Amino acid sequence: MKHTQCAQVDELHSPQRMIAFGLQHVLVMTASPIAAVFLMSKALGLDASLTTQLLSATFLVCGIGTLIQSFGPGGIGARLPFVMLPGGAPIVLFILIAQQSDLPTASGAVILAAVLYFLIVPIFKRFLRYFPALVIGTMLLLVAVNLAQISGKLIAGAPGTPEFGNTDNLLLALVTIAATVLFARLLQGMCRQLAILLGLIVGALAAALMGHVTIGDPGAGPLLALPSPFPFGPPRFDLVAALPLLLFTLISMVEATGQTIALNEVLGKESEAEQQREVPNTIRGDGLASLLGGIFGTSLIITSGENIGIIRATQVRSRYVTAVSGLFLILFGIFSPLSALISVIPGAVIGATGLVVFAIVGTMGIDMLRKVDLRNHSAMYVVATALAVGLLPIVVPGIYDQLPSQLRLLLANGVAMGAVTAAVLNYLFVHLGRGAAQPSAAPAPHP
């Protein structure tokens, strides 16, 4: 069975299936690049023309990065079905650097961080053995909770605003989730595999019927939106100003490791030799995509955990499907009417779709932790402590607001802090201690 799953990574489907599955990946994740650009625009006071150019650049770089990860030319990219997106934490760090210095310095920081990926990866790959199922499973649970919180905010709105808990948005989310579940239960074959996309379409149609979709004149703006390199001017390289983003690069490598191992689990590829090769390739792919991001004015572009949930849900494992997703992202970046059309899908619909996908990522974490005997004293404390450290900033936003800004940004990344905590404690308890947290296929029955 696992050999069959591995073969599916290189499987070529019919054109219509490739287009449908590739579009499904993109539509589920479309909120991320749009939200990243508009957050940057609002925080830095960018004009409408520059905002449009950055949105085009973000879609374009995400598409190129997805192609890099799907095809892995020259050892750059994992040759796995990954989709690339702008990371939430890197966007915040980019904004912080720009506010403390200027935009050219922020772009320079992204380029320095991208170069750091390539410099560190030969050293980092020696530490892959410290990321067993115990660490990766914990990280996936934290990823699911963190992303579910983001999706929840898309549905409910920001607390304290008049739109928070809007009943129309809640109804749209309910319709979208219910439609997705019904399609997954009642349909068969390819249609069943497209349940997430079909549920999103039903949610968008419901929104249109409720008057929450407004489509402007597609011909009002330019047909083509070709981004220009260095939109903020020549980059400035300041190691001190770039330090927050350089530190995050290390954390990002941990996350990329977890996502690659988790994706291999879904694909039925559990060979340590493959992981030793693919993890560095994934990181190099992140580095090249981020280098392009720095050139075109975005922050780091990194592998997305969301598409792992889609692959688990659909059982479509082909890297050529994500390559088609990359082509769609490039089209959205080049043709303005397409990006304008996709941006009218209400946040509540995107959020509800994401909520299902992210919960699936959480079930993958639970499944990986099932391979560990959590009645073992060491394993129990590793997972419990990592979850405590990781969940705290997720369930109590703003808890670290009184700390210095750079330390706050580090500790507030619950996924990163939980993953690092799990890896460090696993080393202390397992590799240095006596009570190793060994995998257990079937825990012994209670006496």
C-alpha cells in the first residue's frame, strides 16, 4: 500500500482532474496572500497602486515557489506536493523592521534571511534525528489550533468590532461546512475528492444570494499586472535590523522539517534516508522562493501546512497537482481580473473551509502521537510541556505584550515555541535521559 502511495506522488492525472484538484488547493489557501498584502499595506500606509503591485507579486512568487517545491530542480525543492504561501510571522517581522527603519531595509532583511537558509542547511540536516513522531505530532496539533484560530477570526471578525459574531457570517460558515461534509459523505469518486472545493462554491453562492458578494467591473483596471523588482528601491542590508527575521529563519527550518516529515507520512514515505534528502531540499526551496520574495517586495515565502490537510482529505498525492496550483497562482498574479474575482469570496466562507482542513491537520498530529506510548513518563512530559508552551500564546493572545518587542514576537509564535520545546525536551529526556519515549504500535492493555 505504501509503495502505491509513493508512486502516486509522480502520478499524472487527466487535465480536467489536475485543473480541478489544483484549483481546490489554491481556493482553500487564497486568504493567506490576500490578508498578508492588505495587512502590510494598512500597517505601512502603502497607496492603492503599490498594494495592487504587491498582491500581484505575492501571487506570482507563491506560484513560482510552488513549482520549485513540486519539481525540485537541482536539489532546490523537495519534489513533493507542497504549496508555498507568505508566512504570518514573517509578515509581522517585515512590518516591524520597516517601521523601525524603512522599506528598503526590510526587503534587504528578507534577502539576508533567504541567503541564511542556504548557509545553514548543511549543518541543520545533522539534527533531523531529533524530530521523531513525538515532536512532529505535537507540532501538527499546534499548527491545527493556530490555523483554526485564524480561520475562526475570518468567520467571526475581530473581537470588539461591530462585525464580531455577525449572524450572517456564522450562517455562511455553517452552510459551507455542512455542504463540505454532505459532499464528502454522499458523493463518490472524483466529486467526493473535491468535497472541499464544492463546499466552498456552495458557501460562495449562498453569500451571493445573501448579498455579500459584490463583483466590480472586471475591465475597470489593467488586464495585466506585472510586478517590478525592488518596488521600494534598492535594498539596504543591515544585520542588526534584520536580526528578528534571521532568527525566525531558524524557526522556519524547524517548521519546514515538521511539514516535510508529516507530508511523507501521508505519502507513505517513512525512509530516514529520504527525509535526510528531502528536508534540506524543502528548506532550499523556501530559501529560493524567499529570495524572490525579497526582490519583489514581499516577506519570506514558506511551505504551507494547509495543503497537507487537503492531501489527507482528498487522497490525491500527486506533485503535478500542486504544480498546477502553482500555475494558477501565477495566473492570479499576472491577470488582475482573476485576482480581483478570487478576492470577493467572503472571509467567512474561506474561514469555514480552512477550519475543516486545519482540523484534518490536527487529526494527523493525533495519529502521529498514537505511535508514541504516552504512558511513558518522558513522552508524557515532553508532549504536555510543549503543548503548554505552544498553546499559551494561541489561546491567550497578547499575553507577552509587556515584553520587549523582539522577544515578544519570538514567544508569541506558539507553533514555533511548541516545536522547539518538544525538540529540546525530547533531546533532554530521551537522548540524554534513561526513559526513552519509544514508538508503540499498540499500547499494552491496562491490567
